Amino acid sequence: MQLLIQRIRIVDPASPHHFSVRDIRISNGIITAISEKLHAEEGETLWQADGSSVSPGWVDLLAASGDPGQEYREDLHSLAAAAVAGGYTGVAVMPSTHPALQTKADIEYVIHKTAGKAVECYPLGAVTRNRDGKELTEIYDMRSAGAVAFTDADLPVADAGIMLRTLQYVKQFDGTIINVPSDHRIVGNATINEGVMSTRLGMYGIPDVLEEVMVERDILLAEYAASKVHITGISTARALDRIRLAKQKGIQVTCSVTPYHLYFDEEMLGDYDTNFKVNPPLRTARDVAALKEGVADGTIDAVASFHIPWDTDAKACEFEYAGFGMATLETCFGAVCSALTGYVPVDKVIQLFTSGPRNILGLPPVSIAEGQTANLTLFNETDAWTRSDFVSKGVNQAFAGQPLTGRPLATFFANQFVTLINN
């Protein structure tokens, strides 16, 4: 494909053209020229980009598919399409399938089924068999097959012994364990944050101290094993403080936040809307403010969409019985940009979607420079919009109709240019 992008601002700290407005020529998937002025050649596709920006292609840390086993929720094809619609050129696929992604064959299945798409799907291997927290999986075989990291997805590795052995095991190949700071053994039937809202609604609450305890445990184990742990879905100020201190000590801990923990707080639960039932739960306005400060000071390394799509039956029911999670891939960038307006500049936001997740997953860096393979996301961080139609099969689109600022415009990956709006 021959493509010329004209008058676009480059947002890439690793590029010599960072924050410059340039024309970019791409030929057969390679950036062949970057200049202040390039003239269109015969046969080139032309994209007029006045007022918009381009960055290295975005990568999502955690997105769920029901493939295999629950394809009615989301199959790999619809997941990939939703990721592209959200501006991503890479997405890490959680092992929360039936059966879980826990063998070499499972990892190869994801890679082969998504080959050739306009987004690369990176499989994440389960830490324990069937994600039940009891027995380690074939971690090394999955790594050899292409798993980029290991996690039990939306379930925590609750057993400290299992967690320690896993951290010690992945250290031999510089692997990363991703864990969610929760513990279903303690949470029990609790479904929302413990506090004023849980009391008002008459529901069991999940205390913030539980997250702090799990975060501190993982930090101590990572320090002891001299291994890497990534804590995802961070939602409380106190847990974030623990991570901040651990980083200052040089412990190999990173963390990510979801778009909904930045955008919403527990007040959204006042009418028992199951679309806002997530784990970790929506917290207080004070916690939301602390998370934004965590982005600003660099404690938070990345955004994870934590895309968990559900069908109608799983959400159109009593709150107690509804599934945890939101479908977020297609609205993640807009939600994050909206939430962080006034807190951080655009290049800091973009790092949450680019170098942040790439470093966590151990992926090679991507830069916008001549001679480099083109892996790009085009966006406008100031566009005000709402979304009502979705590519994902998930019906639990909590951001539907919400006012968003900032949206993806197009992607370029694997020599495929996908436009998301008319140009």
C-alpha cells in the first residue's frame, strides 16, 4: 500500500520529529519519508490530517475474548475488530476462556486465528490450570509458543506460595506476572466498594484495605524473588501509595489503571446499573483523584482497557447475580483523555497506550522515523463525541452515550490502513 499522510503532528518522544507537524509517506508498510512538505504521487492514498496527531500504534494490556468456549460473548474476530475500532494495533488477550489459555496449543490457536488482521493479538497464558489458583500451568511451553505474559485474568493468584513459585519460575526468561489485587476468598458475595454507597444500597462491600493487602503481598514477593510483577486494575489511593514506595525502593513492580476507574466513581451505582459492576469495584471520588495524580507523577505505567464483554443474560438481571466487567475497547481512549484533561499533557496520555504497555509486556519499541515499519495510530485528543454503536459483541457498554473527549481516527498496521471516520 502507498499512503501519504499530510500535515499531522507527531507525538512520539522517541522520534526526532516529536511534536512536529510533518508529512509522512508509507510504502509497502515502511515509513520512507518524513518531511515538512511531501507531494502526492500517482497511486497514493492521501490522508489530510490537519488538526490531528499520530503516535506509535496503541497496545492494550488486557482484553477478554470468549474464544474458545463462549464465542457468543466475544470471538477473536469481533475482539480484533473492536480493538481496531478503539485505535489499537496490538491487544493482549486474557486467558479467561473455556478452557483457559493454558497450553502451547491454546497459545498457538490465538496466534493462528488472528494472523493477518489489522491488529496483533498477543496471547496471555494462564498462571494456574483452569485459573483455579491450585496448580501451575505449562508456563515455559506457552512462552515458547508466543505468550507474552502470564495472568489468571480477572481472577487473582490468591495463594502466596503459588505466586512466589511463579515469580521465581518466570525470572529465568525475564517474564512478567500480571495480577489483579483482589481475593475472592475474602470478598465472598460483596460486589461494590465498602462505604457510604454500600450502606445506602444495603449491599455487601469490598474494603479498600483488601486491595492494599494484596498489592503489598505481591510487592514483597516480587522483591524476594527479584522478579517482575504487574498489578492491574489498581483502584485505591492506599494501594497506589504502596506501589509508589516500592518503585522508589527499586522493586520491579508496575501497575495499570482501567478507563472506568479514572472516569467513574461509586456514585454511578445509585440505580443498581449492572454495567457498573466491576472488580475491583468503582471507588470514591478521592480514590479517583489519587489515580489521576498517580498518572501525573508516573506511578501508573499504563492503561488496561480490562475489556470484559457480556451478553444480555449476564447483565440484565439482579445486581448480585450479574457478571463483573465492562466492554471498553472502543471507548477507552476517549474515557482516559476525558478523565485526564487538566492533569497531564497529551504525550503523557499517549505513553499510557504505547511505551507503557509495550515495556510491561516486553514488546519491541515502535518509533515514527524513516526506515521503520509503520505501526501507527492517528487520533485527535480534543474531539468531543459520544458513541452509541459498537463492533464488540458485548452489550455492557457503560460508556455508551457518555460525553468523551479524544478519539482515534485511523490505524496503520501490517500494511493495512483502517480509517475510523470519514476524511
